[in-house]
Amino acid sequence: MRIKIINPNTTASMTAKIGAAAVAAAAPGTEVVVCHPTRGPASIESHYDEAVSVIGVLDEIHRGEAEGCDGYVIACFGDPGLLAARELARGPVVGIAEAAMHVASLVATGFSIVTTLQRSCIMAAHLVQAYGMSGFCRKIRAVDLAVLDLEDPGSDSTARITQECALAVEQDGCGAIVLGCAGMADLAGLISRQLGVPVVEGVSAGVKLIETLVSLGLRTSKRGDLDFPPAKPYAGDLSGLAPKPRRAER
Amino acid sequence: MRIKIINPNTTASMTAKIGAAAVAAAAPGTEVVVCHPTRGPASIESHYDEAVSVIGVLDEIHRGEAEGCDGYVIACFGDPGLLAARELARGPVVGIAEAAMHVASLVATGFSIVTTLQRSCIMAAHLVQAYGMSGFCRKIRAVDLAVLDLEDPGSDSTARITQECALAVEQDGCGAIVLGCAGMADLAGLISRQLGVPVVEGVSAGVKLIETLVSLGLRTSKRGDLDFPPAKPYAGDLSGLAPKPRRAER
Amino acid sequence: MRIKIINPNTTASMTAKIGAAAVAAAAPGTEVVVCHPTRGPASIESHYDEAVSVIGVLDEIHRGEAEGCDGYVIACFGDPGLLAARELARGPVVGIAEAAMHVASLVATGFSIVTTLQRSCIMAAHLVQAYGMSGFCRKIRAVDLAVLDLEDPGSDSTARITQECALAVEQDGCGAIVLGCAGMADLAGLISRQLGVPVVEGVSAGVKLIETLVSLGLRTSKRGDLDFPPAKPYAGDLSGLAPKPRRAER
Amino acid sequence: MRIKIINPNTTASMTAKIGAAAVAAAAPGTEVVVCHPTRGPASIESHYDEAVSVIGVLDEIHRGEAEGCDGYVIACFGDPGLLAARELARGPVVGIAEAAMHVASLVATGFSIVTTLQRSCIMAAHLVQAYGMSGFCRKIRAVDLAVLDLEDPGSDSTARITQECALAVEQDGCGAIVLGCAGMADLAGLISRQLGVPVVEGVSAGVKLIETLVSLGLRTSKRGDLDFPPAKPYAGDLSGLAPKPRRAER
Amino acid sequence: MRIKIINPNTTASMTAKIGAAAVAAAAPGTEVVVCHPTRGPASIESHYDEAVSVIGVLDEIHRGEAEGCDGYVIACFGDPGLLAARELARGPVVGIAEAAMHVASLVATGFSIVTTLQRSCIMAAHLVQAYGMSGFCRKIRAVDLAVLDLEDPGSDSTARITQECALAVEQDGCGAIVLGCAGMADLAGLISRQLGVPVVEGVSAGVKLIETLVSLGLRTSKRGDLDFPPAKPYAGDLSGLAPKPRRAER
Amino acid sequence: MRIKIINPNTTASMTAKIGAAAVAAAAPGTEVVVCHPTRGPASIESHYDEAVSVIGVLDEIHRGEAEGCDGYVIACFGDPGLLAARELARGPVVGIAEAAMHVASLVATGFSIVTTLQRSCIMAAHLVQAYGMSGFCRKIRAVDLAVLDLEDPGSDSTARITQECALAVEQDGCGAIVLGCAGMADLAGLISRQLGVPVVEGVSAGVKLIETLVSLGLRTSKRGDLDFPPAKPYAGDLSGLAPKPRRAER
């Protein structure tokens, strides 16, 4: 199977890190395509960044459908454009926040999320509610790092994230940690070994869930509200995104 | 005060209808600017349409900030880009779904929503949950009309919507109706007179709520997660949307 | 339009303060009538005070209906008698807790409430749940002042309230403050300027929401459970409150 | 122990019926005092009736405290004035809606409520939410009888209520019925025998719960928000209700 | 009436303590049978202990049905096997966690639970959610004592539990305490006197609730999902537990 | 990796069917061990059956730990003993209800559950709440078949289940079906092809989720409430289940 991992921001080093995590997680028969869009924000740290990044995500889904991809992972912890992407794709699509939370709920009765910026906590909080995870999420914590600080080898980001995870384990009554940024995709093993608890990182979790869905023959439901978008004209320089008529391929 | 009403789709007849409702609702001293984006979908009937329409909404907020607008109404029942728009704007921003639901909860112990397409019901359902309106929303109903059918003077859309509203009043135990599409902005009075219940339409409700906020001196909080988006580069043909450094003007 | 602002307690200085806030908020064409009942508690600090105060509120609604009032604001943060008042009135009725919370949810992703007495927090908590605001209310705080301390020019109440609001902004992850007592109606501007966040005060918010509803032609729904109370005899010295037969005026 | 059963309306035949149910339920050592207020509505069928009835309830609690009552049952399905009554009383206070729902949740995984008027359903719905019973209450049904029709021996009220209960058992997936009006206090046994399911009636349930609390030595907590109301003046012809200073008797 | 109090663990000293509390609470006419199973864990401190203890609980219900018991109390704060026991029994069954929480919600607007081990908090948390008590439970606290430490007269367990209850009253905004272990059945009076708040202990609460249900003629509903288990073979050394065909005795 | 699939009932034909589904779903490198306990109920159709079946599940987890199993699937839609099993196991454990619901929520915005007996619906309902799936589960339906009817090749069970799934798709507004019984493990493909929607069956979903967790290196958290059960004596013929002291192997 061929699955596509979409980094919704345009920073190549982060795409590389995400790709490494995805490839490490993938099963032998899985072809992993990793990409980032050609347009959009360098990092996603606000609702605004996230909203604009959706265009790039949809660009990549369009390309993926043309290339015959069987499933997709949206590799940003805000899961930008998730439902729109599901409408566009024949196969399944998962976001890494969704993937990480679902997986964490299977190995602990509660988890805490550790993310980068304080202002991003609200996005995670909204996803926790939307995904039905309120009974499992103990706390959402931020280390007050910019996303791209995670790309700076000279920063103390790893130490600070590990320390915040340790505080979560001590104070929150949680049994597992969810890492709240795709830029932390390389840290799960390290922190898990240091703290002795499961640490869930969404890129690898997302890859496995997509493999799960594809191998079970489960595609996005085209019955009802995730059906292909109805064809119509789009104006201006977004006209290239206009949905085309599609034969239902349920 | 100057307030801007943004039709997130690019259909001029709908913008005109929305504008008429907005102008009719506005107080004497309010300057109403009505617009639609230059790029984006002709109508919004899927998560995909909605996701792409956000770009046009943000375009218009950017322009509005430059033009000194004091507040904004996003005139599509999915409230596309609401939180992103709030980050961008100094003044307040409301969506028409949000406006209509809040207002309806003040005149009845429960309301039903009547929208166009069946597949749009899920968007309304997600907003009901996000806005804390689960205790007030009795049911979400669709008449299975395309959005642009509302623009066709020859269609029987008015009759069908009225009929669905009548069913809601009979069967749902609701005391009020919320019209679930900006294209129904001209129908509230008519249906209310026929059915003898309050019928809330979001464009006029949104105009009044923005006037309320502006006249109370209440702007979008720039403390925390709705602060201006941090400045950073955006790639490709979306680079024009990159957030600029901004002096905090709280 | 003529709107009536009802201070449910019988303390004249508080009525005056409430009146000043209401008048300052009202639009040019709005006639504001401010009153307090002739019977009932001097201040509302318990469920018991609140329960008894409802009689005075209903007295004033009865009078208001006779005087042709178009809408009402119940100016105590417990919103005493709100649903009963809605049954009695043709026009809309809002409580200041309800008004403030709805408005605050439009300018921030979360707010904290700052009220007077610790024992009043439970009333605010019950309203937060009833109004669907659990997802928006970060914390309810009390400064342990009696309500009438707010009327004492020699008290340090303003400083203490401001300080508690500052703590809320620092610790609660909230973007806005809701002032939890009608006696704080004069403090919103001051505290907002000091803390740099929106501070919502319910009297002015309530006035604007009633203006909103009246100007939209939205009255309390007389379909279903907010219909006029059925006529029947009342015994003893409450017989004057007995509902009379009323022609439906939907 | 001496417990007082308060019918919040002023209809003597209903008080008699409530009294019979209470006496039948009481344990040998329990002295049951049954009463209705000297002022207030003849029946409670609206939020307005309910709000006014609270005065009579509080009158009777005041008297009960002077007479040394050990506990109270508020015998109207809206539980009018429950928290205010708890503040006033040293001993425990329960409402019959509260009592019936708690008890029903112990003998079935779900119950339906059958009440009189359609417009009363909303009050039951609000109590279901406030008492945490949303997971247990399957449906709230009304037979569209006025409360005092239950007092008319010539009416077909018993047949209609029984029929509605039968529908609930068939259609709602409930294992028990809660009767939603104190005026149905004589029907539980009859309907239970006919339908073969537990039918819970709040007056007897309330008597047993008060006996339970009193015999366990559990009084209303005077720590925090149910403490005696602070002493203060009340104006006008409600001045007699003003709370007096009270020595804490925790 | 004859009621059976089942200590789900096999520690005789704890059974004795539970029995003393039950007998002290029972009404004159109530015959109290106290027992523990002949098989199962010495104490219940994990989901695993609890799961295995259910067998012993069901053994005792089987015996109780043969002996003509009218109702049952399951005297462990995890309420092990509650719904299974209800299926088996003609009469009512309550668990002590359920009993204590329901009772506490009648005398305070909020309670905190104080239990033994930190790891047991999650079981209490799950019960709080299942019983609809989320709006009432302020906090769940543990003193980090093993259950059988409560049986050791030389331990400082009473002091530590009292101290934790005191912290709950100070910090949690609760008006009552729920003791979270059957082994604390002898402490409620003592702690209540020391702290001046209602302290609810589930064994006595459970006895009174069963007396309540039995005297109201309310048995477990045999309509629907708590009907007697369908007869069928069980394999191996659990074959003795196989449900026999039963004439419905509704 | 070696994973163990536990059919909690003792019916061999059902174990065989479950095994076939598991083997078909497993990845090349996965060794699948399928078993049923030597003691316990022939089928699980009541809370009672489920409670007793937990013993057999725990027997098999004990054996699995001795045999070096890396993860477990509990193959009954009530997920019996899930948290107890997690305490006992080093590796991950998932139930098939949990697995199916999580997976279904990734391919549709809502699903309906189709199970066997009406009385089993309540168990599914409780799991939906416990797993946070209330926002996704549209309806729980039963076909009123006994579990072992699914094993009877002459029954019309397949037709009836398919028909109920068709009704769900038509009436419930769901985009996917969750099959609510392990005995339906062979029907997912068939029904999915007939109805054109994703049909999720928990055995295969559980196998893939366990593979996911194991390959991600995620074991059950031994920090906090899922730690190995504390060692202690068990009495009687359950003494063999007593937890032994265990070196933490986190």
C-alpha cells in the first residue's frame, strides 16, 4: 500500500524528521510518501496559520488521489483540514492529534498532552472535546517554545520538553504522555525510556492507524457527510481547487 | 462605526441578499460594508468548500483591518475561519451560526435548525457542540436544497423551507427556529409570521451582536490564544497572507 | 423602544449605579426605565434571598407589561426568575449573567467570573451549566465581599476586585473577565484598561442584547413552555400575582 | 422524628392525597406533618406558578424550624425552592422529583418520566440535567392534563396516565417509570401492577429518603453555600421573610 | 425484612466492622445478614481484585435468593458486580459507592471522596461518571493507605484519613465528605464531629436505601436489561454459577 | 510478535470464527494464538454472563503472560475484564468494542451499532459513554437474536443483521456500521459490499490495533492505576488467581 504523510507546513527539516518517524513506523509492504506543500506557512502556531495551511494539505490530497495513494496522515497536531481531506480522499485520512489520542487511550486510563506554545493549547483542547477524549485527557501543557525551535539543534528544547513531561507524570495523575507537535516526532522513545511511561507521538501512530484501516479494507465513508465534495466553480486564483464531478467509487 | 459583512462564497446575488438583511438590521450610525471574496467557492456545501472559503474570509479581514473596520460578520452558517479571523482582527468577529444560536437561546428554551443540504447537518451539529448549545438545540433538519437553489426565483425553496420549519414546530418541542443558511436571510419575517414563533436569521443577528460588542467597547481579546498571529514567512502563492509583525494594540 | 432594567434587590444606591450603566449603554432611541421592587431583600447573597427576590422581579414585569415595555433586563448575576419573567412578558427578557457570559464567549475562547461572596459561586456555577457555558468558563472566583460593600465608597472593594481579576488573567488561561455582580457595573472600563483584557459587565451587555432582540422583532416565544402562565387563582396575600386570562398575542 | 411534607400549592384535596401517600410510606416512629401554604397558586403548571409557590414553601420551612421538624419533603415535581429551603433548614430537605429520580436509578438502568402538561416537560428536563440524571432518563412524556384534573374523580386521568406509562415501557427502552406530579401519588401501585415495572412516585420516595438522612444523622451541610442565609432587612410586605441572625448549629 | 450485606473481600475483621455499621443503621424490623464470600481476594485494591471479587458477590446473591433475602448491599466502594447482581436478584441491590454519592448529593451542593490508595481513585472516578455525579463530585483524594491498614489498630490510618478530609473541606469547595472504602465504616461520626460537615459512609447509607426501596415495594426491574440472566450452560469449575431457568416473578 | 485473541465464552465454533477473522487480519509476522477459557459461560448475553466470563479472560491473560504474548484482544463486544486484564499484562490489551468504535470514528462522522439481543444494548451504551464515543454513536440497534443463533447455519441471522444495518444507514444519519458481537466477525465484508458503507468488525480491528501498539513499542502503562495488581492472598477455589509479587518491568 502507498500512504502519504503530509507535513502541513513548508519547513523541509521538519518534513524530513516526520518522514524519518513515518518510515521507521511503517510495515515492510508500505510505501511511504512524505511531503510538504508548496504554499503556506513555515510553521503552524495560530488558528490563522492553521487555516491557511489547509490549502496546502488539500493540494497534497489532490495530488495523492491522482497518484493512487491509499491513505493519508496529516502531520500537524491541529489536524488541519481533516474533514475536508476526508471528503476529497477515497481512502482513509487521519490526523496525528487524533491518532495519538486514540492510541494513548488504549494504554492508560489518562494522558497529558505536552505541546509547544501556550497559545496552541486551545487548539488541542478543542480537539480533545471534538474527539470525545475529555474523560481521558488529564491536562494540556506547553513549554513555551516556538515550533521551529524544535528544528534548532542548539536549543534546549529536548530538555525542556522532557522536563514538562516529567511534571505531567508527577502532577497530573496521567499514565501516558501525548506529544503535541509533529516536530517532536523524534523524541518519543527517548522520553519514554527516561520516564518509564508510554509516550505517544502522532506521526508513527498515524502511520499505523492508516495501515490498520487500509488493511481492513476501510475507506472513508462516502455515505452522507464525507461524500466527495459536489462539483462547482471556484473563483480567482483558487479556481484550481474547484471540485470536479466524480463518479462515486464507494 | 463601520462593520464589514463577509459572504464567504463568491456568488454576487447572495451577497446582495445578505447585504439587504444587514443594512435593514443596522442601527442608524452603523456603516455597513458588504463583500464577498475574489477567490473561492461559489457556494459552501461541504467541509471542503468551507475549508477553501476561509482564504477569502481572511483576505477580507486583512482588507477590513486596513480600511479601519470596527467589527465583522462572517455570513455563512458554518462560521468558516471564525477563530483565525478573530486573531487577525482588532475588533470583534462573529459568525452567523453563532449569532443565531445565541440569540435564539434568549427567546425560547429550545430551537431547531433548518438548513439546506443533509450533508451540511453535521457542520451545524459540530457547531452546536462547540458553542455549548447542546441543551438548547432540539433538532437539525435539512430540506435537501442546494444552496444556490435559494437564489433561483423559480424554485419552490421558500415553500419547502417553510414547511420544514412547520414540521419542526410540530414535532421537535422547540419554541424557535434558526435558519441554517445565509441564503435564507430574507425569509425570517415571512416564516415567523406564518408559524407564530420567533425565527432567527444569523445575518441580522450577527449585525446586532457586532454593534453590541463595538458599542460596549469590547474587542477580541489579545490576551492569550486570540492574539495577533505571530509574524512568519509563508511560501508560494499564499505568501501574501503571511502575518506581519504588529504592535500589540490591546 | 422602552426597556426596563430591574434591580431585583431594594437598595436604591445600587439601582442608581445599575441605571447609570444602562443609560450609558443604551442607543439613542432607547427609553430606559430603571427600578427596584417595593418588596424583597436588600441584597442577594443566598439562594434564599434570590428565591424571595423573584416576587419583586415579577411585580416589576407585571407593571412593565401594563406600561408597554418592549423588553427587560434582570440586573442581578443570579438571573432570578428569568424563565418565569419570560412567561409573563410579551417581549424578550435577559438576565445579566446570561448576557455577560454570551457576550464574553464572543471575544475570547475562555473567561473567568469574578463575584463577591464565596457562597455565591455555586449559583454562578449552576448558571454556567444551564447556559451551556462549561466549555468557556475557566474559573469562578470570589473576593469575599458582601454585596453592599460595593456600595460603600470607603471600602477597598475596587482594589480587591481588580486584584482578583488580575489573578484570573495570570492563572486561569482566560482571555476575558465576566464581572459577577450588578454592583460592579461601574468597574468594567477601569479594570479593562488596567489589565488589557475585555471585561464584560452584565447590565450594559443585557441592555444591548435586549435592544438587539427588540430591533430584530424577536419576542419571547409563546409557543410551548414560555407561553403566558395559565390563568388560575392564587391564595392569600399573593393573590394579586394570580395570572389573568390573556389573549395570545404571538 | 418529625418530618414535614409541604405541598407547594394551595389545593387541599391534593394536600390530602399527598398526606395519605406520605403517611403510608412513613416508618412507625415517624411523625408526619402535612401542609400547604396559606398563600400561593392553586396548582403549579408554569415557571411563573413555580416561582411564586416558593414563598409558600419557605413560609412552611420557617414554621417547621420553629416547630422542631427534623426534615422536609417538597411535594411538587418541580422541586420549587429546594436550595433556598436547604439554606433555611437545619435538617435535610428533598424534593420529590429529586427523590423519585434517585430512587428509580437504583432499580433500573433507565426510566421515563410521565407528567401532566406538555409545558411542564421543560422543568423536568432542567431537573434531569441539574441532578446528573441525563444518563438514566430515557424520555419525558406528558398526557396533557391540567394538574387539577387529577383531583377530579370524574376525569379519565388515571386511564390516560396508565396508557402513557404503557407507551413509555413499550417505546422508550426504560425499565421503570417516574410519575411526574405529586397529584399522581396514589397511582404508583396501581400502574406498577398493571405494567409489571417499578413505578416510582416522589412523595413516598421523599419520605423514605428524609427518614434515611435523619436516621443517618445527616443534616444539610452548613459549610459553604447551603449555610443559613445571612441576616439582612427585607422591604415591604415580604419583610417578614427577612433572615434573622442565627447561631450556627452545625 | 431481611437484607444481606455482602463484603466482597474475604477479610473477617472487615466484615465485622461492616456488619456493625449495618446493624447500627438498620431499622427495628430489619433483619441484617452480613457475610463475605468463601472465595476471592483478601482486599480489593485493583481492577483485577475487583473483577475476581465479583464471583464471591454473585455466590452470596445466589445464596441470598435461596434464603429469601429482600435486598442487598454490596459493601465495597467499587460496587463490584452491581448490575450482574441486580439481574440475579428479585429485590433491589445497591452498592456503597452509589449509596454514599446519592445521599451526599442531598445534603450538599458538592462533595469530595476520600479513599485509600491512589490507584483506586480511577475506579471512583469511573463510578462518578457512570452515576451522573460529575456535577457534584469536587475531588477524589487518596491517603495512600492499603485497605488492610484500616484493620490494623496500631496504624495511624484514622488520623491520616481525618487530615485528608480536613484538607478536602478547606481546599475543594465541598460541603460534605464521602468516605471511599467500606473499611472506613466506623469513622463517619468521628470525622463529622471533628470537621463540622456531613460525612457519608456507604454501608449505613446503603442499608437505609435498601430499606427505602423494599418498604416502597420497589424491586429491581425485570423489564429489559436487568431481567434474570437467560439460562445456559457454564463450563468447568464455574458451572455451578450457570443461570437456571426462572419463572419471571415480576 | 505473538498476540492472543481471547474469546471470553466457551463455545468452540465461535472461537473458530473469531480465529479465522483474526488470522485473516494479522500481518505476516504476527503469530496469532486464539483460545477460549476452560471455564465460564457458553455465550455472553447479560451482565451476569459477562461478570463471570471475566475469570476465564484473566485465566487466559495469566497463561499468555507465561507464554510470552506481546498483546491481547478480548473478543466479546462487552470488553469483559478489560481494565483488569490491562493490569495483569505487560503488553497492550484491547477489547473489540473499543477497537471497533475507535476505528469507525476514523472513517465516518457517525456510526450505528448493530448487536444481537435488546438487553445487550445497555452494555454497548455504557461502553459508548465510557470510551467518549457519545458524539459519534448515532444509535444502538438489536436484531433480537441469541448469540448462539449466529452459530446456527440454518438460521436467518445474516439476513436479519444485514436488514438491520440497512435500516441504520437509512434512518440514523450514520456513515458506518459497527457490528456489535464477536459472532458477527465473518459478516463485515458481506454487509459492507451490500450497503456500500464501511462496516467495522471488532476482532480484525482489535488485531490491527494490537499490532499497531506493539510495533510502536507501546505497552500498558505501569505508572499509576494500571500497574500490576498488588500481591495478596485469595481465598477458596479462586486462590490460584491470587496476584504474585512481580518485579516491575516497565
